Amino acid sequence: MVERKARPELCKINIIWYSEISDTSNTFPQTWKLRNMDSIVLNSKYLKYLLSYLQDRGVSHAEALRGTSFQNTNKTNLEGLLCKGITDIDLNQIIVNATKQLSITVYQLGFELGLRMTTTSHGSLGVAILCCDTIKTAMMTYSDYVALVSPAFKVNIYAEKEWLALEPVPIVEISDNVYLFLMVFGVCSPLFDKNLFDTGVLGFDEKVIIEISKDDEVNASFLKLFEQFFIFRYNAPCSRALIPIAISSKILPMANEDTRQSILTLCNDELESTSNSFLEQVTQFLVKNQRFLSLEELADKLNMSTRTLHRHLHENGTSYSKLVARIKMEQAKRMLMRTDKNIQSIGLELGFSETTNFSSAFKKYQGMTPNQFRKKQQIDKYR
């Protein structure tokens, strides 16, 4: 049996309950690899599935990888170069190549790849999910270890009326194409395994609802092909999956807690082996929390003194205050681009009591006011 810290009390945030990433991802190794690197956004094994899908659709290996850092790499040597995963810049280029060659949207690319996945396609995480006792436990396990799929996202799980919601949320700055692709793939791939339907856990009147944000590009006629399995809702406040809460406690046919705990040991090892740089991990840790921790609280969570934390941040060319400010501004940019929240609401959400202080800080960071930034994004979107 793998020993794990007890799950913290679930944080109540305007919904019935909320799942945080497991404590295992909050304890970082003491030996840091201090380096600058592009953010890893997808586990390397998923590139194999993506390239296989594209090849079946007529897009060659060379065409798919054109413009990436491994464009001249043959299939034999590709795995060694990928190492810890696919970077944002490389995945974005692959997405651009694929959508151009196939004349499809980014949403459709993520959706179609999700259709090809089975639970075991996720490796150890997939096996752990299969061994869960209920759908709710399976969703919680996926949320705890979603970094094994993409370190760029966390997954919020919460109850809303008669539904159990599965909502992916980016925790690092990533390009729009990568955000949309991972958001669709991250929600859809765990739901698309046909075994979920074959087991009878989902009945005819218990369809999964896929809500699609008004900001996400989607081909409605394409999604009609799958209405026998899913109900699609468009122009939603956010993109997420909704599972009937009535079935969340149903026993899954392959439930085996001893096996699940053993497999989670492998998942924990994988999390440690694929950890990012110190600064990226600290950034992700801060974003995952519902409020910004103080320097002392953050140091305590990282099992180090405030002096050691301060030194590590200084060695990475930043400080705690600068890091928090940057994270707040990146969150502000994301909300300005992807929500209709007004400037005052965004400022308050990020801890600014006065809108003028928020606008001033944003302009200092971005070189323009929040209103100017939002208008520019709207203009660029339709060029």
C-alpha cells in the first residue's frame, strides 16, 4: 500500500465541493535543476498518439513536425529528444501544421484525438482510474494526477445541482491554440473510452453534457455526429463536462483499491521524474491555491526556510513580490481575453481594492491599460 498524506478538507468556493491537486504534487524534491526552459505542456507519450492520428488522416511525420525543434528527427530518435514532454512552442506549431493540412479547427483536432484514446492510453494513470471504485473516485484520481497528462492544467471537480462538473483550468501561460487543444483533449479523453458505455454505468437517459465556452471555436455540425453519446451546450460561461451526480457513486466493474494504491505509487514516481524547474513549480504551486500564500506560508509548504526560498528566487532572477505580481498580471490577461468580467471585478478578484491601482499595475506590466489590452485582443481576433 502506498502511503499518502490525508487529503485536505475540501475548500468551499461558491459550489458544493472542490478538489485540489493532491498533496503529492505539492512536495517538491530538494535537488533543483535551475534552468530556463520552455514550459512543458503535454506528456511525450501523447505525441505518439497525435502523430499516429495525423498519419491516418494523411499528414506525414515530416509535415506534422515542420517548424518544430525536432523537425529533422526520425521516428527512432524522436523519443529521446522529447524526454520530459512537449513544449508549448512545439505543440503550438504541430497544431498549426495539422489544422492547416486537414482544414479543421483546433477544437476538432483535440476532440478527434480524444475519440481515439482509451483509459489505458494514459498509462499508469489510466490503470489507476480503471481500478477506482466509483466514477467520483475516478474523477478525483484524474484531477490529482492530471499533471501526468499536462503540467499546464489543473482540473476542478465540483457538484452543481444534479451534475458533477469536470473543468480544466490553465495554471501557466500558454498559447491560445495549445490552451484550446489541451482543454478539449483533457476533458474529453477520459470520457470517450467506449468501456464507460459498455459497462452500463451510463444509461440511455444519463448522457454526459459537454458545455462549450462562447470563446471556444467549434464546428457544431461536426459535434452532431456524437449526439447519441453526449449533449452539447454552446455559449456556456466556461468549457467543461457534466456527469449526472446520481451515477457518481455507482460501483465500477474493475474496482480494486489495493491495485489502485499500488499503481498510484508509480504515478507518484512519474510525477517526480517529470517535475519542471524550480521557478515553474513554485509558479504552478501558487496558482493552484485559492489565495496567494505569504512568503512564509510558501516556504513552509516547500519544506524550506524563507531565507532559502528567497535565495532560490534570487538565483532565478526574481523575488516573491515580483513573482506574485507577474502571476496576477498573467491571470488578468487571461480573464480579459476569455471572460466578459469588467475591469473592477478582475481587479478585486486579484486583490486590488481600487481599480486605478489595478489599471496602473497592469499598464506597468503590459504597456497598456486593461481596456486597451482587451480591445486590442478583440481587434486581433478578427483580423
